[in-house]
Amino acid sequence: MYQYDEYDQKLVDQRVEQFRDQTRRFLAGELPEEEFRMLRLRNGLYIQRFAPMLRVAIPYGLLSSRQLRMLAHIARTYDKGYGHITTRQNIQYNWPKLEQVPDILADMASVQMHAIQTSGNCIRNITSDHLAGVARDELVDPRPYCELTRQWSTFHPEFNWLPRKFKFAFSSSTNDRAATRVHDVGVHIVRNADGELGYSIYVGGGLGRMPMIGHLIREFLPEAQLLSYLEAILRVYNRLGRRDNIHRARIKVLVKATGPAKFAELVEQEWAQILASPQAAELEFTPDDLARMKAHFAAHPHRTDAVNDAGFDKAQQNDSAFAAFVRRNVREHRVDGYKAVFVSLKAPGIAPGDITAEQMELVADLAERYSFGELRATHDQNLVLADVAQGDLYDLWQALRGAGLATPNIGLLTDMICCPGLDFCSLANAGSIGVAQDINDRFDSLDHLYDVGEIKLKMSGCMNGCGHHTVGHIGILGVDKKGEEWYQVTLGGSAENDVSLGDRTGPSFSRDQIADAVQTIVEVYLSERSDEEETFLQCYRRVGMAPFKARLYVEAEEEELAA
């Protein structure tokens, strides 16, 4: 993984001391609230319903065991003993004291971590495929390109005050696991017909109150020109993006207003000017640049004898619970004899994405023992140990199970994305954690979940869409109706290769009805699917909304009449 050099460390350390002085002056009444607000946002600090919330950057989701131990220390020392993994592969703390935040940032800096640009109208944490570097369907490891882009974008003077926040996602695999088409810019690393490496560039995706799918504006961009082209995109957006209306300030609104073809034309014109300027050479990747960065992400020294381990198959035959874990939480690795293992943060009774300090420390220990001291955070709020030898899987599973981290539900209904909602967020209209628990209670049988198969449920407590509800197979959005919590439902969304926005079923459901509604949706799917191989999304796209809507609202009316 990328290691700070002396300049990186000095920059982060200086930022900590700057914010320490800013916080001191604010608490002493020397710095007005509005001025401090801009400064704290640049350091990942929000003010939520009950306390500040600190969002920590985890670039492209990659963590060392040492860093995870520090996150555990922060959770135990400065918070209430846990953290929350987000859909940007970051971690949030919901209960820090404002006066202690500089100390938290200093502790993070000691392990090469920070909270810079995790909020505010700037380029946010750059995300990528959580199986980067180990996936069998991968062209090249996208993380070196992510890191080069991160270094270019951090403190970029021209893009420090954009019209609105800006998000990049990178993928280099046949299967898009990074939701690239619902980002401001999605970068697909590809090869052209001549075998040259480069990028397909998608622009104008995004979720929130105006969800949109990104448009392809350049089919092939040469490998060396990534930063100059991204600079051109940001310049056009910075110049033409709206600043008079926060709800229409994202680049997706600009792309829609101009039209994708016209926007692409504007970018090409800007890019041509950059390429003709002295700045062009500074933005171009040289072979040495790429080699230097790729060296930070070199393959680990995998054991050559791992492929011949017969204990893996025998353990599955002898233990059905382990076999279920392997079926749901283990993925193929590009190296024979190794697997990528999902650590589920979706155990019953736990808010999705939450992880305690003790669990962090255990995962750090397991990462060192079984996965070369590294792990990844996923955009669907789980963790991954990406380099586990098959022969170690049974022992790893036992350790995870003992800590409540081995629920075999990855990709199933209870592996839901869920924002903190009204329990914490000052923007939320409705709770989401309690609804997640109600749904878990309805589907507490793993056998039933396996029969149902893959369903991606995503839930947000407000229109900002932090829970990605608009691209859920089943999406749930919390809304406020005269001070009461209600929930809109959408069906048929996807953030993967077959990207689509969900269709709204109709009127919203009350807090008491929403778990019933999800159960009804699943029942309709099971009755309508052509066979056990047809997934929920395939079934919905074949039969449409009508059978789901008929059952949902007939049953809701019957409930009201009975009441």
C-alpha cells in the first residue's frame, strides 16, 4: 500500500496544527461560527443532531492493520467505542468532543491517516473496487491510478471551492463493483483495439435528490493523459456549475443542462488548451511515475503450496455452517489457493456498518495473521481480507464467528446498505437503523435468505441518498409527513454493469408498515420468478411493477381498514 514520504507527512502534520489553532480560537470566541464552519468541513468535521461527527478518509478503501488499531484506539478513547463504515469506504465517528478533534487528527497522522477533504465542496475520498489487485476479472490494479489522482487532487488550489462536492470512482474489472456510473466521474481502465492501456470516462452520475446515471464522454483516453483530462473536466464544471442553488450545483445538473455531447465538446476544448500549455508536461504520467506508484501496490508473496491444501474442501464437508460462510462471504482470488474473504458488518441487532473497537483490533490481528497485514472497506459497508490462503479459512472463520463478524449474508437481503438516519444525522427525515432491525427480524432465517437469493436493499434517511437507495434492487427512502416518519419504496435499481435507477412503487408506507412492505415484495418475487435461478432484478425487469404494486397497496388498504 502507499506509504507517505517526508512531504506527505509534513503536510498532514501541518494541517493538524493549523486545525488545532483554529479550534482553540473558535472555542475562545475569537473565530466566528461561519468562518470556523468552512474550516472544520475541510477537516471532515460535521455537527450532527447530538454531537460532532468526524469522517476519516480511507483512500480507495485500503487499510493496514496498524491503521485499524489506531481507529480502534480513537473509538475507545474519544468516542463511544465504535465506528461506522460508510458508502465512500471511509469511517465515521458519531460522538467525538469538539475540543478533542485536533488530538484525534494528530493520532491519525501518526499512522498516515487524515480527514482532509472528506467533506466540503471539494474533491472527496477517491473510491475503487474493494477487490482491486486480487480479482480474477481485473485488467490491471486500479489503485496506483487512484493514488496518483488523489495526490493531484489534494489541496488542488483551483478546485478547493467547487460549486459542490465532487466524487471519483475507479474500476478495472469486467464487473463494476465500485458503482462508477453513479459518480461525478467514473473511470474505467481499459485496453483499446491496439492493446494500449487507457480509460473510458463517464461524467454526470450521482444520487441524492436528483439521481442520474453518468454518460460516456470519452471512449478511450491514453494512459498518460488521465490527470490533464480530469483537470479539463473540473475546469469546465468550476466555471459553469451553478453556485446560486445548492440543490442544482452538482456536475450532473450541468451535464443534463448542456447535454452530454455539448459537455464533452467543452471538455475537449479545455483539454486541448491544457495540452498546448506548459502545464501539460506536469500533468502527464511518465513511465517512471507509473512504475514508482505501482511499486507501492506490488503483489504479496503468496505461498506456492496453498493450492494443494486439501483441508479446505474437507472442512466444508464436515461443517455446514462453514460451508455456508464460504458460499456467501468468500470470493475467488487471482492466485490459485487464495481467497478474498468478506467480514460482514451486518449481524442481526447491529446497525449496518458499525464495528466496535474490540472487533477492529481482532480484525487487525487476523489481517496480520492471514492477509499480509492489510484489509479493505467496501462501499456497501463491510470489510474484506483479500489475501487468505485456503488452508487458513477455517481458522479465520472461527475467529470471525466468535466476534460476530461472520454472518454468511453477503449479497443477501440483510446485507443492506443503511445510513445512520435520524438516529444521528441532522439532515435526516426518518430513522433507518430501526427499520433495518425490523427487516432483519423478518428475515432471521438464513435458510430462507438463501432460498430468496441475491437482493440488494439500500436505505437512506433523507433525499441526500447516502444509503444509495435509488440504485437498490429494493430502495427505501425516509420522508417526513407532518412530523411522522414515512418511507418511499423503489424497485429495480442497480449500481453495477446493468446500472439503473429504481422505479417508485407509489405512495409511501408508515413506520409500522415498511417491514411488511419489504416482506410482501419478497413474497411477490418468489411467486413470480420463472425458476430458482432467476434473480430478483431479473424477475422485476421481466414482469415489471404491476404484480408488486397490486399486492403492496391492496395489503396496505386492508391493514388500514382492519385498524
